[in-house]
Amino acid sequence: MALLSKNGLVLLVCNLLGYLVGRLLPPGMWAIGVSILVSYHLFLAWRVVTAEHEVGFSLPILSTIVTHLACVSLVVVLAFGRGVIPFFWIVRYAIPALAPFERDWLFKANKKKKEEEVPSFAPSAAVAAATGDDHEAWNHHLAHRNPLSRKPGTTLKDEYEQFMAARVASRAAAPSDSTPA
């Protein structure tokens, strides 16, 4: 059994990198705050990039920015609260562990990635009964239609099936020439 998970090791590396960045600054509150913020953002980026879930904004972009700023404010408050937080020298390395909660909140990380939907190419009955004349009529339709007339989200395949269904229905409704006069 592994001592630490992959995410635990990455958290340690992010904390080490944040510590090293903090050491480049003059000692004081800003060095600690920057150290924690760097660790937090590195770990957040890791969790977003390696998510085994569908990643997309769950909120509008402005709300996402405001929510991220609220999470960063919490991190900053914790960083500057070193005088009142017992064992801060240990707790400061746990602060970046809040990143998975923000990722789940801001990005749709709770849903599993959808399996690649394979489109069904099984033709409908109308499409299966298509003739050479239907094919020519479809090409004529494509050449002379207004491209903006198709509903948003409708695929070319859907439009073709609708076209063929209408042709089959018009053939069924048209009087046949074999009826006696």
C-alpha cells in the first residue's frame, strides 16, 4: 500500500514550490501569504487539469471570478491568521487542500465524463427507401436553401432525415397516375 496517493504527493510538491517562492521574499507576513497562495493555485491547477470528470464552468464567468476571489480571500485570511491559529506552521501546509472543494464548486467536476456518444448511422425507413431522384433532390435542396434556415443544434443528418420523411409523405399524398379516369 502506498504511503501517499498521487494527489497527496502533488500537494507536497506544490507546498515545497510555494515554500521556495516564499523564501525568495523578505521574511514576514507577505512571504507566508505568497507561499500559501502559490501552493494553493498550483494544487488547484493540478486538480482541474487531472480531473476524471467533465470540466466546464458551472457558473457564469463573472460569478466564477467572484467565487474564486472569495476562496482566495479565505486562503489569505487563513494565511494572515497565523497569530491566532494554533500549530500554524503545520496548518499552513494543509490550506492548499481546500483546492478540490473550489474545483468541485466552480467546475462541473461532480459529473462523470460522458462516454463518447457514437452517432447512430442506422437509416430511418424514409432514408432507407431513398432513390437516385431523392439524392438529386437533396443535392438541389442543399444548393438552393438558405443556410440560416436550419434550426440551431440540428445536424445535417437530422435535416436529411426530415427532408426524406417529407418526400416520402408527399409521395404518399400525391395521386398516382395508375388510377382510371
